[in-house]
Amino acid sequence: MRTDSKVHVRYTSLHPASSDVILETDIYTYENVAGFYREAAMPSTGISSVAPQQKLKPSLGVVIAHPYPPLGGSKADSVVRFLANKFVEKLKTAVVVYAFNFQGVTTHTSWTSRKEQSDIVAVASSILESYSSVKSLLISGYSYGAIVCAKADLDSLRRSYSVNVTYWLLSPPLWPVSAALTLGIRPSSSEPQLAKLTEVYRKGSVDGKVLVSYGTKDVFTRSHRYEKWVHQQVEIVKQQHPEFPLPDSADSPIKFVEIPDGPHFLTPDHMQELWNNQTTAEFIESLVDISDGDDGDSDSGLSTRV
């Protein structure tokens, strides 16, 4: 599973605590550090994973959640693989990416998405246990995966590891489609709540940033619904924090990017357009320090254009 000579993909299995399930996971890293691994057990979390033996010290860990399993969603989804490869190509040694299968890929999806939310927490925990250098987590989900990412409770990880948590939600289905996927009666219980994700926001901090990306021809959620939803969420935050900036301001932690003529299920061309978008690029570059990718190799560090 290699689309670029610099991207190394390693398969492993994660075993969440208090569960017999196995989360099939692909770990994407920069090829120059491939081979510096050893298998390691994580007794504090009950997770078996892959830990760096010496060289790889990423500052950013990325978790990517795939679309709805009953409709064929898995870590092999083209959007998931596109994102994983692009992150490594651009950020190189500054990033490690975990793309995993929800429990529902091999069994069945839970009605409430609670099991899938626990999968997100387990995978994020594995990154933090395996790579002590990680300072920030990007929790990214596509379609159904976006809903699960936004609903997963990562506050304990944020506190325990003093890690920043940011989100990238791609084509998140809004109510009523989200209700059908997660058994939610109303929008507040079934769709991503941006107000909750930005609760920890502090001006000048990465923590609490959210990027929402969607196609203007999404058959499940029309673009005007996305715009209304984002601004409604900001107004909820502003009730307690009047100084909270609007999405179109430069210092807003919430950004959204429309993909012109983009459908719900995005094609490689749409993804490339999204990746090249200035707002997307600025969001990604804000997650790491340019020095984090420099390991002394002339081919290391941030790629200025990928």
C-alpha cells in the first residue's frame, strides 16, 4: 500500500482495553525512518501497538476515521488513503498517521456509535503511548467517521498527556441523516457539535481548532445547511464567550472549506483541490512547527509544496 516512494505503511493490530475486538490499523510514516521499530505492549492502556525504537519523533499524531462500514467504509477508502499519504508527504518526520478499521467493519456497527467512539479513543491513546514526542493530535473523520470523531470524548487524553487536540471533519452528515446513523432523536445528539469541540480554545493556541470541509453538491447535506450549522455553533459559543471570532475572521478556530461541485463521496480530483486550498494548507501547517520535521537529513522537514 504505497503511493509514494517516501511513504512507509506498516500494518498492526490494536487491542482496546476491556474488549476482545481487534482494530486493524495502518501506520503511515516517512520512509527514511522505516525499520526503526519494535513491537511493544502498552500495559497502562491495554493496547498492543508499534513503538519507535530510536529515530522517529513526530510532534503530530493523526487519526483518520473512515465512512459507514455497512456501506463499505474501511481504512482502505480512497479518501482515507489520500489523506494519510498526503500528510506524510508534506510533514514528513513531523507526523505519524494511524488509519484504522472500526469494530463494525468485521462485525456490525453499533446503533449509537459509542463503540466506534471508544475506538477513536483507543487509537489516539496508542499514538500517545507509542510516541512521547507527540504534542498535538489531529482527529480526522470522513462522512460517518466525522460524526464519530466529533462525539468521542478525548478530554482525559488531553489532560493526561497535555496534548492539543484539533479536528478535521470531511463531509459530516447533518441531521436528519446523522440521526439515522447514530440513533439520535435531535441534532444535538446526533451530529457534530462544533461548540463542544472548541470549548478549550484559547487565542493563539492550536488546541480547539476545527476545519470542516464539504462539497457543494453533497446529496445528504446541502451547502447552505452546512453554512447555517457552522454559524449556529459559533453563536452557541458566543453566548458564553462574546469575544469568540466569527468563522470568516483570520483568528477564528473554526474554518470551513467548500469544494465546488463536490459530492458527498469525494473523488481524488476533489481531494486534491481540497488539499491545495489555502485555508486547508494554513490549517495543516499550523499544527506543526517547521523545525519539528528536521532530523538532520536534507530530505527532512516540511515540504513547502506537495
